[in-house]
Amino acid sequence: MPNTYNTYLSIGEKLDKNKYIFASFHLGSEGQPFDRTAGGVAAESSVGTWTDVFLQTKTSWDNLHAKVIEKDESSGFLKIAYPLDLFEAGNIPQLLSSIAGNIFGLLEISALRLEDIDFPEEYIKAFPGPALGITGVRNMAGVKEMPLLGSIIKPKLGLSSKDHIDAAMAVYDGGVNLVKDDENLTSQIYNNFYDRVREGTTRMKEKGYLGKGNEKIYAYNITASYEEMQKRAEFVVENGGNCHMIDILTAGFAAVCGMRNKNYGKMIHAHRAMHAAFTRSKQYGISMLVLAKLSRLAGVDSLHTGTVVGKMEGGKEEVTKIDNFLRAEWYGLKTVLPVASGGLHPGHLPDVVKILGNDLLINFGGGIHGHPEGTYKGAIAAVQAREAVSQGIRLDEYAKNHFELAKALEKWGNGN
């Protein structure tokens, strides 16, 4: 049967939203008409190829071919509808191999970015989603309304397991809710994963920071080979830890789903290391919104999404859209706690909360450990900033009677 790329154009066709996955792209075409390239994206990401093939029956093509239902050459907007039967339930890698796979290598494409995906209820419900969600994380930490505060130990690499946990305990003693490994701390020779977990859980139990409903959270980075990730996850559980951290993009969504499907009942903290390789270009790649949707399907409980202020890229409109999605109802899947992390200090907290809201984990690295009086005082300063924001008091005013916050503002300023 004829199988040219133009046969994949179905502009304006009304389709049952329960039977299709809808993907929105930004497309640029070079050397070929925009329509043909648009049809090529639909063909090559579903059942088509560059020529007719004898095994392609009309029935299977009618039932399974993707359809270009909207396009705008001037803006590059492209929307493709994919029949649900193209996809295996509960399999994110297979989804990405289709709608974000070989199409990025097509010769005639000068730009291609996957901007958004809309899933039907049937596809979403094939995934368990987050185990705890925002409510579960808040209940664990005993923080009902205010933003949660977290810290990344700095320097991120080079500390021994004991020194690393000493810093974590100082953070907790100062009132901060969560400490996390950084993305590239796993199990180096100077800071072995198993030693870090053993030291951390022992010290936290001694302080009463585990197992009481308003406990402190430690996100141990279990990222490794899948077999080793499983060993590390189980070791955290056996020692009474409460959170697994995964570098979700470098580990891969198959690994994330695998860990969630083990039903450990622990918080999964998702670090998005490497995301900018996909998300930063507006011409090529995959948007952070798409990655956030896939992460929620995969079952993470918290996800780094951007700060708007601080050292990392990500504009207000983009980050708020992602955060609002993570907090919204989605066919019964639990919510995901957005994480603002990257270059933050206590002076940033009013703007972060004003822009991104209270259902948020705000992480400080250098903004705690770089405090002039050390880590413990830096943690206190972050907590004092949260108190001021929660009470509607200006930071400079609150700092008049709070030495630690005053020292932080003296060093870093009030908001920038």
C-alpha cells in the first residue's frame, strides 16, 4: 500500500483522547517541505519507513499509524497523535524509543524538541506513581504547611563518611528537614556508600531523628548498576533509612521504575543531573515538563525542577508550570514535591516562596555550609528565613533579633 510521509497528515481530525497519546513538538525542516518532514516524524516514530513495505497491511496501518493533527510552519509547532496500542503498558523506555528515538536523527530535520505529552488515563494507571507523594513526605517530616528545607553537603566530594555525616548532623541540629548526597557522590574510596549509610542511620537514631513521625530525612544516592542499586536500596531499608536518591536520567527510567516497583515504601528523591543536555536547547531535545511527567509516572516523590533565582537556568513560566503539574491531580497518582536547588542562600527564600509556593523543598548547599559561622549556624539561618517568610516579616527586619540570619544576609545579601 502507498506509505509516503504525507499520508500521515490528518490535520484537524477529531480523535478520542482516551485512545491516543498526544505529543507536541517544535520542528524545523531543511531541504524538504515542512509538511513532508512533519509526516516523516509521525511515520518514523510509529509504523512507517522511507518506502513501501510488503508486510504492511492496510488494516495494521489504519489502526497503528501516528497522525499529524496540528501543524504551524511559521512557529514550528507540531502535534502528533499516537494510537495507544503502539505502546507497552508501564514501559517508559519503549515510549521514549518511539516518540523521542530515531526521529531526532532524520536528515531533513533542522530542529526538533519534544515539548509536551498528554497521556490517557489507561496509560497513566499502568504505573503505581509515587509511594508517598507530597502528603506522605510532609507527614514523615512533620511539616504541614511551610516549605521543607534541605541541604546538600558541601564540598560535595572529598569528605570521609564520618566527616560527611558530622556535617549532616549539624544541619539537622540547626532545624533543617532533609540532607541529600549530591549527584556525583555514590561510593568513592574516601566515602563508601555502606559506611555512610551505617554512620548516618546510627547517628540519626541516637539523636532521635528517625522513626517518630517528625523525623529527619537523609537521601542516600543509590545510583549505580541496577543490581548494585538494589543492594544499596535494601541496605538503606535494613538500617532504618527513609529515602533513596536516584540520578534518574543517568540511571535511566527503567532503573527508577524498577526501584519503585520493589515497593520499599521509602521516599524516592529524584536528582535530574544531565537534564540540561536534553532540556536547555530550545531547538533540540526534550523539555523539563516532559521529564517531570515521566518522573511522576516512574514513581518519584520529589524532583528537582528549578529555582528561578539562584545559579541554575530555568525561567519563571517554565518552572511554575512544571511545579503546578507535579502538585495537580492526575488520574489518582500521588503528587510529587518540587525541589528548588542550586545556588540558593537564606536571602533568596522570600522570592522562591513567592514565585513557587509553599509545597516545595528548598535546598541549600553553599548557602548553609558557607555561612560565616559554619554549618550549624548556616542551618539556623535558613530556618530563621523560613520563619520570617511564614510570618510575613521582612528578612532584614527579622534579622535584627536573629544573629545567624543577620550574618547570612551580611555575606550574601537579601535576595541576590
